[in-house]
Amino acid sequence: MLKKAQRLTTEQVSAVIKEGKAFHSTLFTLRILVGQKTTGFAAIMSKKITKTAVARNLARRRVYEALKMFGIVAMIKKGTNAAILCKDKVGKVTVKEQAIDLKTLFMKAGVL
């Protein structure tokens, strides 16, 4: 799990989703907003994908762990806010596969 200081607030998430640029992969949709004061991340899992809060929270925690465990957070350019929207396949893969997919997305976005 990421520290609270590294996670986005509700207002920041809204701004990233509204103004950010989108990048897509098989597991995630990444919305990036560069040039902010702080660097932060948000993992978002829709109720359309999983109805139970337990499953949604597990998926979010795994995304945060993938960001932290494989050093993606440390490599991101400062001042980048990212909203990571999970797709339905994310619950069926390992944390390592999620980390590889996230790293590819951040490279595609040009912030890694």
C-alpha cells in the first residue's frame, strides 16, 4: 500500500480524469496529468467490474503494491498525478504481471 501522501485526494482525481491524457493497455487505463505540485497516484475499480467492496479493495491494494514493490513510484517524474483505472482482467493476473503492464503504460506516457 502506498503512503497517504503519495495517494491523490478526491479533488485531484477529478482533475486528472477531466484534464489528463489517457493511455490504454489490456489491464489498465492510465490518466496522466503532468506539471502538478506533488506526485500522486489513485487506483480506481468500478462497481461494474466487481460488485463487492472486498474484491474492489483487494484489486486497488494490489495495484498500489505493484507500484511500490517494483519501484515504479520512485522512477516517475516529479509533479505527475496518475489515475489508474482497472479493467475486468486485472483480478485474474498476478501482481508482477500488473507491475509489468503499469511500467509499460508509464513508459508509453513518457513519465518513466
